[in-house]
Amino acid sequence: MIERFFFDVDGPAGKRRVHARRFGNGPPLIMVHQSPRSSVEYEPLMRMWGAHFSCIAPDTPGFGQSDPLPGEPEIEYFATALLGTMDALGLKTATVGGMSMGGMTLLQMYKMAPTRFNALVFID
């Protein structure tokens, strides 16, 4: 069964509440959804890939049940927020995957902190 949970992330704009889904066993795989959707779109893939990975799909800031970032944030703010999500989950490194806006956010994250990633996966 896919677990749904909340946790807090500290960032430049203060503390935010983040909602996420988790399923499976194995090395962590962070799954970043497209906008304006939520992590629910990854449930079918989580069930498939959960045999090989601990799939974690957070709702990105302002979508699903996660608190928004202040103002009208640029892609760099979403990338910083997702790096903070990795920190809050205790993940120094992870394989990350995303589609559409999620993929663009991952590219920005990689530019900011390339050593945090084992692999980037772009989902079509």
C-alpha cells in the first residue's frame, strides 16, 4: 500500500509543510511530478518500480497538499525547495526522475548540486 505522509522542510522562506507518497524497497528514487498536478500521478509507476526502489513522490510547492513558496517563484526556488526536501528526508544522494516541469526542476537542481544525484531520469 502506498504510504502518504507529511513532513516539514526548512528553507530560505521559513518552514513549509510537504506532502509525499512512498512505496517500495531499495535505493531511493525521488519522483517529481509535472505542474499543475500532484504526486498521485506517480502511483502506477510506484507500484511497478517499488520492487527495485524506495519510491518517494513529494507534492511540489503549492501543488497537491504541499505548502506554496511565497510570491511568484522561479525555477531556482523550486529546485532549492526540492533539495530541501531531500535534506528533510535524510537523503544525501538519490536517483531522481521527473516529467515536464518536474524534469526542468531536476535539471536546475543538478546545476546547483550535481553531487546529490546518482542518476537523472526523464519520464515521457
